[in-house]
Amino acid sequence: MGLRPVAVIGDMDSAAPEVLAGLPAGAALAVSEQDTTDFEKALARLAVPWILGVGFTGARIDHALAVMNALVRHRGPPCLILSEADVILAARGALSLPLRPGTRVSLFPMAPVRGRSEGLRWPIGGLDFAPDGLTGTSNEATGPVRMEFDGPGMLVILPRACLGLAIAASVPG
């Protein structure tokens, strides 16, 4: 894409030597442990107000699922994942989104979780979501949406065009 990374963090097992050689001095941070993914290694080491992850939803579904799993477990700065079609974020507490009527709002639980909503065509109050049970695929906004969940574990998936709204709703101040 013509962009030059400021930092590369991971175990470097799939980094081409010529790519690493072309990085500025000190830009590659090798983390040798194998108990976490490269995405988790990066999340644990970034001191930033928020994170936008790009390139994590490609051809390998096992990698994409690992990223979604890490996203809901992550307790650091807000992180949003951008795919070709979607923006994905882990709901933390209350989430208010000034969406237009008809905007797709999908909810996918990565853990058992309950929530409440205003502004969804199909309200979620009283529903028990779980990865092996009820999910909220293809709900839609009737106008501005407010959601709150009882705990961590819910992924909110919006159209990519909602990236700015998702950032504004996720990033404090």
C-alpha cells in the first residue's frame, strides 16, 4: 500500500528478512514467546490512545477468529478492526452510535453476555447471547442506537462506512 511501518511487533516467524532489513533501526520488536498471537503481542505493547487494526480478516479464518478472541479479552486502549466490508469493535460498557435508520448492526458474542438496547429494530433486552447459542446477526438501526452489556464478550459489527462513528463512540474524549 506504499506505507512504511513505524514498528513491527511479533515473533517474526513469517517476516521476510528483506522486509525486516528495510525497516528503520529499532523498528522491529521481536517477542519470542509462542503463547500469544502476533496481534496479542502488539496489543500488549502499544502505548497509544486507540488502535485501528487492518489486514486481520483475510483468507485465514483461524487467524481472524484468533483476532476476534483477543479483541474481546483486550483491556488496553480501544481497538477497532477494519475489514473490506466492516468495522468490528468489542463493546465496553455503554455504546452510543448516531446511526441512520436501516444501518446494519450485527452483534456476535464471544462469551455468554446479556445486554439492553435502544434504537434497534429487534431490541436485545432479556436475551441471552452466547457463541454456541443466540447471536444478533443483521439487526438494524431505527435511528441513533444505544447498547449496554452486562460484561465483556460482545463484538459489534457495523458497515465500514461507520468507521468514524465507531471511533467516536469507542475512544474516550
